[in-house]
Amino acid sequence: LLLNRDPEEYDRLIESITIKVSKFFRDPKVFDLLEDIIIPDILSQKKAEGAKKIKAWSCGAAFGEEAHSVAILFCEALGSRLNDFDIQILATDIDKNALAEAPWGSYDRSALGNMGAHLLFKYFTRFQDRYVVSDGARSLVTFRRHDIVSGSPIWGMDLVLCRNLLIYFQKELQEKVLRNIYAALNPDGFLVLGLTETIIPQMLDCFEVVDLRERIYRKF
């Protein structure tokens, strides 16, 4: 088989079949809830526990728009108190070519969507036709190659965004992915799915609904 003879062909196959269309703050109502409810709740939990570490995971991160959007929201929520917490946002994907570009945080105008002017000026620097995420927001995000189905376990997450991935899996793999995410989440951790996705029946006892319309759940 070609894939056996040429390992790089596997990477080319992955690049050709994975969908990497995204933009900052895609599905604005989801990010409104992240800003208004979820992130403040996580911060309150940590303060009550006397804990400093906050961990989030963006699955299928592609070029990093979603992960950097979450980073910007944490920066907005904490302002000058950002260094009071150790915020770690893990962005994973199986496409190594996308992951090679993503850490630079450089995007064309179309990736910024309908972002408000105040965030654009505060968190981006323009270089010719590219917009680069500020060092402060970008430093919160770490990119890693990872297969959400068969990759090594990930632990200790307060927030997982797995949006528009489950729709590409059959039921058996959906359950495996959701069980991997459940194991990755801390108690009371939040899960955000894509707007066309939902928790499968076998996993309904594992999560409570935070917002059904926006597909936001919380680990029991």
C-alpha cells in the first residue's frame, strides 16, 4: 500500500480529508455564554478552591481560531489579574500542516469574522494583509498533534470544546470520543459541542445540560 511505502502520504491524506474552515468567535451565542457564564463560573470555582491552574482543550483546533478566541475571553475576564492564574489552553488536531501554522497566530481578515473593533485593536497587530494575535493571548495556547479517538489520555480539563467533530463519526466512535472527553474533564467541567451535535443516549447520565440550544453541558 502507498501509505505503507510513503509515511508522508498519510499526512497528505489527513490534510485532504480534514475540514479546517473556522473563524474567531464562530457561533457568537456560544462565545457569549462562555464569556458571561462559563468562564466566570470556572474562575469562581478556582477562587473558592484556592486553585490557580485552569485548563481548557480545543479539539480539532485546525489553525487555532477557536483556541485563540478562548484565550482572548480569559484575557478579557481577568484583565490586569491574568497572572493570578496559570491558564493553559491545549489545542489539538491530527493535521500537522495546520499545526505548523497555528502557533504563529497569523490570520487573514476573513478568519476574524464579525469581531468587534475593540477586540481587534486590543488583541491583534496588522502586518500587511495579516492579523497577528497578541503575545499575551497567544502565550496561553499550546498546540499539539493528537488523535481524539486513539490518542493518549488527556486529564484535568475545566473546559473542553469539541465542536463539529462528532458529526463525522459513527455512533461507536462518538461514544468513545465522549468517554475520552468525560475522563479528561474535572468534576463540574464544561463541554461545548457543535450546534448540530448532541450527547448520545448512552452518555446522558454523564452530563447535565447547561444550554441545550447552544449544546453546552457539564460533567456530573
